[in-house]
Amino acid sequence: MEKYLSDVLNLDSIDVPNIKEKICMSVFPGRLGNGDFSYNTMESFFSYLKNYRYTILVSLIEDSEFDQFLPKERFLKQLNHRNFYWRHHPIKDMSSPDSEFL
């Protein structure tokens, strides 16, 4: 991945051993390094994932955190528009996964 693009989109990826797949990790799509949100950057992020054939997104943020950036319904509309499969497994902010999560 081009270093500049990963910095702008605030993401990184790792190889999955023994298969030809990658896991892409990111903060909230569209969230900038200074904590602001850019809808255009979110669009670029989703386009990047689609272009590199990522198909599944897993969100670990709480529902209330969506409102810091954009309504959850608008986020889901963008995912559905691109046919991403989405799983939501929220982890309480500033906490580790609890027994309910596991």
C-alpha cells in the first residue's frame, strides 16, 4: 500500500498467515488524524476497500460514537451502497472486551 494513502485514510493492513488475504485496520472511516471527520475521506476509504476487494467490515465502536462523526444510518447506507458485509461488535470505550463481547 502506498504510504501516503495509508496516512491520509488513517489505516494499516496486515497479512493473514497461510492465506492470501489481508486485514485492514482503521479508526472510524473518514476520521482524520486531528480527530475531525471528512465525508470525502470516508468515501475514499470505502473506495479503497472496494478497489482492493475487501468485503467485510467489523466495527468495534459503541453506537454513541457514530454520532461524533455521522449518523449510524448514513454510515450503513454507504456500506450497503457498496455491498459490504458489516458486523458490529461494540467494545465499551476505553475498555477491553468483556465476557459479553466474547
